[in-house]
Amino acid sequence: MAEIVLAGMFGIYLAIAPYFLKNWLKVFKEEADKLSPEEKQLSLATLVTASVLWPLVVPIAYSVQLSRAKESKQGEIQQKAQSAYCMQHD
């Protein structure tokens, strides 16, 4: 049973990794004109590393975005509460 699960996960990895590589390579090519040769080499190495490690990269990036969204939402709630408080006491 464990072999089937691992094979399925590996299959999903093999199916999705080229998708991420293609999308990230497209962005890299759009920005390549602005980069020095050293920056291009480093960016390409980062691109390949991220494509290989996407099962770790994507959840981490998502959690960062989620925490930023929560902070933004809390800030909005605090501003509304402060605004309502000021209106009541003016």
C-alpha cells in the first residue's frame, strides 16, 4: 500500500514539476534582459533548484502569503474599530 502512495506522489511530482519550471522559466526570460551574466547564472540555478524542491517551496510560499493576508486583515479590523471608537467619543 505504501508503495502505491509513494508511486502516486512521485507521479504527481513528475506531472507538476515541468509546469512550475515552464512558468518560472517564462518569468526568468522576461527579466533576463535586466540581469548581468552573474545574476542570470544565479537566477537559473535558483530556478532549477526551486523546480526540484517545489514540494517544499510552494507550501512555504503559501504560508508566507497567508500570514501576510491575516496581518493585513487584522490591520483593517483594528482601523475600523479605532475609527468607530473615535466616532463614538467625539
